[in-house]
Amino acid sequence: MSEYAKPLPPDDAANRPFRDGAKRGVLMLQRCLDCGRHRFPAARYCAQCRGERSEWVATSGAGVVESFCTFHKAYWPGFEHEVPYDVVQVRLDDGVRLFSNLVGVPREQIRSGLRVRARFDPVTPEVTLVKFIQESK
Amino acid sequence: MPSKELSGRVAVAGVGTTRYGKLPEHDAYDLGVWALKEALADCGLGFEDIDGLIVNRIPDYQRFGEVTGLNPRYTTITPGQGRFSGICIQTAIAVIAAGMAETVALVYGNNGRSAGDHYGGASDAYGSGGAGLWFPYGMTSPGAFHALMMRRHMEQYGTKPEQLGAVAMAFRRHASLNPNAVMRTPFTIEDYLAARFICEPLRLLDYCLINDGGVAMILTTAERARDLRRPPVYIRGFAQASELAGSTFPPDDFWRRPMRLVAADVYAMAGVGPGDVDALMIYDNFTPTVLFSLEGFGFCPVGESGAWVADGKLQLGGALPTNTSGGHLSESYMQGWALNVEAVRQLRGECGARQVAGAELVQYMTAAPVITSMIYGKDRR
């Protein structure tokens, strides 16, 4: 089996709960204990209320596609065999935005407003990526 | 908003540009010095007259002072993002108005082509950092950020690829009249549509160039500028706003909120409206930014920019000639600087085949997480 050739997310300590959660199939987000808003990536202070108290919480992983684009140029060798590929901009129901990939939806059916939910894609023994599938009706 | 009393208080006395293209024998410092010598020759001042220094994209201000022998009374340096050209010019105005310096040299050097800059992939530093989180999904590059915005604009308002093509074609046509432009061969809408996608819905011809070059501007008081070699070009209005919160992701409103703030202030300060400007210089990192800017600054109704540009309004001879140099798409990727220089040259009547007849007011604007705009005037008020 060939080695995984695409870039991997940085393994920074602050975002470790997100990373570990993905391995367990749970979308973990940081939540402000002062105003209750969710955030990702991790930050010491809440950008909304500047509170410093926070916790990591499991979330539903449900959200909506806000936009998408299709890469025809490969910026890394690992993507050369995948172009053209799509990137989606997702807004989770918890308010946090992510860039990711949508699995199992033909390009011509991708549109903003599409309901999606997280799907966990283990790519190496250490790393599970958070991708999305269309939410079943 | 900035004090209306500052309208026309500061003027552009000199401008300088290098050749553009691939200049591997020059680093960013060399390109800056080259441009600065041109700007000083333009206005008849010498290095000894500079008492303020603002450098942009050049890696280090201290080294720049060493290689030029400058000891300014005010110095600063800004990151190599295009939004900073407008910020630097506004800072120079404030520094001059505050009396911290009388004659400010603004110096920009960009050796991105020879240095192999890609604006995507591992070196991607667009926006606020943290881009590495999204690399595993293949998300990278300012081009993709704007592709995401453009897709939404197309979905919401029915904007068409051919309308982006009209922007790119107009600027290329202008570049064909500019001897210093890097890309001078006009193309048709068929050529535009046949160009390969980079990040769909954006094609190659929606993207700015990557080239080497340098630009410098000399700003001073209106009084001093009047005694120099060239006719002064007065900064009649300037304003700034931002959308930094949440800016890792595209703004929901295509930056309309901050653009409206800037528009209100810049027109009020200059005492004019959008209908009074003779030409526009719009920061064109990608064609969609031009559409977003026209909507945000009120040149056309929200959502209608595509249809608005489709009939040649942006071309020389059209209602509102825009990026008469060819802009970033076709002249040179000087991150806003060369567009400000083009505004000055238009108002001095130096633009030859691409001159806008009788130009008296030219507006520059950037749509980005920091929005800036300046209105330049041939007359002080």
C-alpha cells in the first residue's frame, strides 16, 4: 500500500480535542462558557465576547453548504490524480464554518443550501478527516 | 471619518515604476530603489528630501535604509498583502498632516515571479493564517476564496461567466495601449471561455499576473508639491473600513457593509459622488472583486454588476473607464500600487493612447478584509 500523499492537518496541541474526536467519529468544537458560542479552530479568547473560559463539546456535525468551488489545478502532488475535485464551504448548525469535501454527491447536484452532516474519513492511523455527506431526508 | 479639512491637504508629487515582468537580477530591495529613483527624478527631489519612509512587501525597513542611506524621521513597514497599498498611502497622509514628516517616500518591491511565488499550496498565507487546517481537503489559495464568493454571486444573482470575461477583456484591451504592460495581446470572449479553469468558476484569465516589479510614490504637503517639477495630484478623499472578524471565510455580503462605510466617507470628504469620477482604479486580484467593488461602492445596484459591466462601461470610451493601465490582470501585479500611480498619471494627462480625455477625478478602491479608497483630483478642491 502506498503512503498517504496529501497534506495532513497540523498536529497542534490546542486543536487536539477536535482531532481526537474525529478519530472517535465525533465532531468536537470549542464552546465559550461565558456566551455559549462555538468556535473552531481553537483560541484562548472568544472572538464574540472575549471570554477566556471554554470547554470542548460534542456537536451534531450537521450543517449546510454555503458555497463550493472546483479545483482544476493541483497545488500538491497528492491531488494530481484527483483534479478536478470540489471543496465545500459548510456552516455547521452550531455556527462554525469549515472547508471540507462532500462525499457521494455528483458535482452537478452540489449547491448552496444543501443539508449535510459530518462523515469521518480515516486517512492514516493518526488522522481522521472531517468530510461531509448529504443529509438523508 | 477623517477630517474634511484634510481634503486636498496632501498631494502626490512624484511617482516611479520599474519595468515589469521577469527581472531575476533584481531582488525586492533593488526593485524598490529603482522605483524610488524614478519617483524622485519625476518630481525633482533627492534622497536628502525624504523624511518619511513607508516600505511594503520589501522584507526589512532597516536594510532598506541601509541600502539607500536614508535616516527618516518617520519609518514603518507593512506586510506584502495588496490591501496594504491603500493603507500605506493613508498612513502617509496622516503622518504628513500630523507634521511627523513632510515628504514621505512609499516604496514597494515585488520579486514574486523570480522568487517562485505560487499563492497556493504549502506556502499559502492568504488571510489570517491557519490555512494549513484546510490543506488536507485541498483548500488553498486566494483564487479559491474568490471562486467560492463568485459561485454564491452566480447562484444568488445569475451572474454569468461571460460577464467576468467582459471585465478581463476590457482590462486587456487597455493593456494593449500601455507599452509597460506585461500582457498586451487582446482576446475575445471565445478565448476567455476557452481558457482553462484554475478554480472553477474562475478561469486563467480571471486571475491576476505574477510578475516582478517595483513602484514608488512621493507624497508631500499641497504647498510643497506646487513648487515641484510635476503638477500636484491632490488626495481629495480617503477612507478605510474592515471586515476582519471571521475573515478566514468569505464574507456573507461580499464586503458590502465595510464598502458602504468607506464610500460614504470618501465621497463626503471629497465633496463628490460616484457620478463625478472620470475613471476608476479597482483592485483586481480576480475579476469577481471588480464586480463586488462596483456594487459595494454604489456604482450599480446590488446583484446587477454582471449585467452592468457586460456592455463595455469599463472600457476606455465607455461610461466609466476602469483600470486603464490593464490592472493586475494584464499590466502588472503591483498589489494596488501601480493602480494608484495610474490614477496620478491619468490626472496629469500622461497616458498617451489610453488617456481618459479631461480626467479631473479618479477613484481607487480595494475590496478585501480591509477596504480602502482614495479620490485623487487634478484640482485641490
